[in-house]
Amino acid sequence: MNKDPIKNGSPARTLAHQILCEYRRTGRFVSEIAEREFLQENPSSSDRALITELVLGVVRHRITLEHLLSKFSRKRIHHAQYALTEALLLALYQVIYLERIPHSAAINESVNIVRKRVGEHAVKFANGLLRAVARGFERAVSGESGERFCPLQGAWATFQKDVFPNPKTAPVQYISTAYGHPAWLIERWLPRFGESVTRQICQANNARPTIHVRWRCDEAPGESFVPICELEGLYTAETDGQVSAFPGFESGNFIVQGQPSFKSVQALHIEPGMDVLDICSAPGSKAMHAADLLQGKGRLIAVDKSLLRMKKLKENQERLRIRNIQPVIGDALELQRWLKGEFPRIMLDVPCSNTGELCRRVESRHRLTPDTIACLAELQHPLLVSAAGKLSRGGALVYSTCSLEEEEGSLVVQRFLHEHPGFSQEEEQWFLPHENGRAGGYMARIVRQT
């Protein structure tokens, strides 16, 4: 079962509600809103942990929670009633997903928020609706796919009445509402991955993210880190996101790096003394990995057009004390115009829809549309063409993306290879979140003929 942060009293939940309301009103990233509120309010570490859990949990499971709200509410709640809606979702998330928080505490706190933020007129409605859900719900260790079942992490939510679509006659609608993903995304995944794998992907996306780090020094890491056996040097750790609190962070002993990112760098077969070009580099986990493989010999040019993201790369470089990375602010679409020379090794991690990173990027599932994927694919192709123009003969380029969509991965590479017969593909791999530490994506190793 999940270990759920518990806090008696309302300040943490009130601040969580405030963050959620601003997120709904402005569309800003919840992490940005929360960080600002944390700086202003300075909550305790336990309150901060609970606020983070509640805010990310509500955003991650919003589709399921709003569906349940519609099934148990006798009247329609206007979409603009942010204060009421978010208070209800806040309680529902705790009742359904946080086992260790008593239902009465979750409901009472949200009812108090409704009283303060909405008004006395809404209290009876909120109290009745939330208690109806709590009475009609229980948690079971085992369950099945059906109109009364919703998957949790390591358990099932079971309801006394049918609340979800029939999974046999309406699989897209069932997975969308019970697993909390947009229906259009499920429609894309089902024909390609099948129902079982699609559900596993969704379940991985709904889990609390684990942190993966690449350990860089000879000294063994502490007990907080668990080694990933098949990937030497990569470890996983459970955390609320405060990676800087782990021993060894300030001294540069490790850097956060997911499994797909780690495997993509390894596929490039970097050797000491090589010149490496890293395109769309910031915040730099791949660049730092490649620089370590160079062992201080050779150089790495890290290109990114974002000054803000490049600042993060430089911070990582300074903390890890890496000297052979040369950060460059520049347009990756115009490399031939401003960057001299060719490189035997190139990394290109393109901007993408991040459908392989929905576990960590909690808002992405709500922001994306099918048009987003099509537009990104049209950007990714010219980026690959530009990058390949800097590859020396006999050299290798790794194209990678955090998307699970073929239009952003294999189809981009196939189009490039069709248009450029002087290049060939040596390796290709899809990473699925439930198989790669809740992170997914795509990688292809492309070589230029001698």
C-alpha cells in the first residue's frame, strides 16, 4: 500500500485548495504555483509533503474524480465554480486514493473550505455528496474490471452501484474514466499496445513517481538508493521531490536521470577523447552522463535555445564539477549556419508531447490534444535534418523523445532515412513506462555511411 502523508488540521488542505483553484483559473503549472506559495507561507515539511500529495494527486486523477463527481451529484456543477469543484475533488481524492486519511477528516475539512470559500448555501450539498461517495465506496485488495471497479495502486476501489462504462462494450470510455486518461489518447494506444499493456501504461502514469539517479563516485550510495540491477550506476529512490535533501547531492555524487535517458546515452558508445554534440541539451542529464563517459578527454558542446533552461544546465555542471562541457545558446534548426565542424557523436532529444512522462508531468494529459502531436512532429523532422548535417562520416547520432507516439518517434526517423539515403538505422527501442521506472519514450541510433 502507499504511504500517505497525514496532517491533522486544515492549513495544509486550505493551501492545497488555493493552489488548485489558481491552477484551474490560470492554467499555470502547479509546481510553479506551489513553489511560490511555499516561499510565502513557509509550511512545515510535513505540511509541504501533504500539500504536494494532494495537489498532484487531484491533478493526476482529475478525469476519474470528475467522472465520479458527475455520477454522485444530483445537480450539475458549473465549470466556473472553481472553489466548489476543487474542494469536492480534494475530498474525493483523499477518500478514494489515500487509505490512511480517515474519510471523516477529509470530508469535514473540505466542507469547511466550502463554507469559507463558497458560502453556507453550498455546505449541505457538499456534505451530502461527499458522504454519499464515502458510503458507497470501499477498498479491496483484489478486484476486477467492471462498472463498479476502479484501479488503485496495489488495490481496487469498489462501488455499490455502476459508476463506470462497461469495459467490454466501451473499453475506451472505461479505461479513460477509471484510469484517468483522455479518451483520445486511449483510442491511440489500444490498437497499438492492446488492452492489457494500455492499462499497465496508465497505471504506471498514475503512480507516485520514483526518482532515478545516476551515481557518479566510487563511494557506495546510502540506503536511500536501491540499485537497478541491469543498469550499472543507476539507482532508484522514493522521495517527495526534494532530491537536494539526499546526502551527496551538493557534492555532485549523483544527478537525476531516468532509465530511457540513461539507455539513450549508453547507445551512443561514447569513448574518451571524442567530440560530442548535444542538441536541445538543457537541463543536461544526458550531457552530464556523456561528459562523464569522456573522462575529461575530448569536449561536449551543449546547445539549447532557452536561456532559462540553460541556466539549469550550468547549475548541474557546476554542482557536478564537470569542466569539458561548453554550453551554447543557439537555434538548433540553424546549426549549419552558426556551428563549425562535424562531430562523431551527436545526441538529439527533441521537444515532444511527453506522453511517456505523464507520471511526472501531471498536467500534460490535460493540456495535450491530437493537434499538439502533429505540430510537434513537424518540428522534430527538421531538427533531425539539422542535427544530421553536423554528423561526421562513420559517426553515430541518437534521436530520442519522451513520447510514446509513433509520429514523434519511428515515423520521424523513417521519413528522415527515406529522404537521406546516406544514413542508416542501427538500433531502435521503445520504452514503456511500466517497464522503465514509470518513464517512457523512444530512441533510435542513426549512423552516417563512410
